Amino acid sequence: KLCLCSEPAPPKSLFAVNKTQTSVTLLWVEEGVADFFEVFCQQVGSSQETKLQEPIAVSSHVVTISSLLPATAYNCSVTSF
């Protein structure tokens, strides 16, 4: 079984723009081709079992994450698929 599949290049240059108390818009640059991106944000200091929300699948290079807690730090990751 031959697969001419190439791994999607990871996004780079992730920017947080339009920050409010409860939301943030994430914007990134992609090198290569990806079908979609999965964005996941987790509260800093929370355990891995404590999920803030389900990952969000988007096809563009920008997404707004809302329903965040005010005065709370988050780590967000973007994965290419």
C-alpha cells in the first residue's frame, strides 16, 4: 500500500490580536498545505484533564476564541491537518 501523503507543515508566527477580557482572535501564518487547523486553548496552571473546551476546527488562518475567563492566562496551540 503506497501513500504519497505529506505531513502538513506546522503553523508558524502565531499572533494574538483583538484581545478582550473574555475573548482573543488568533492569527497565524502557514507554510505548506493543510486541509484544516485545530485550535485548542487551555488555562495556564490547570491539569491536562481539565479541558477548557473542545478543540475548534477551522479552515482559515484566523479564529476568535470566546468564553474565556477574565484575568486568566491561557496557552493556545494550533495544529495542521
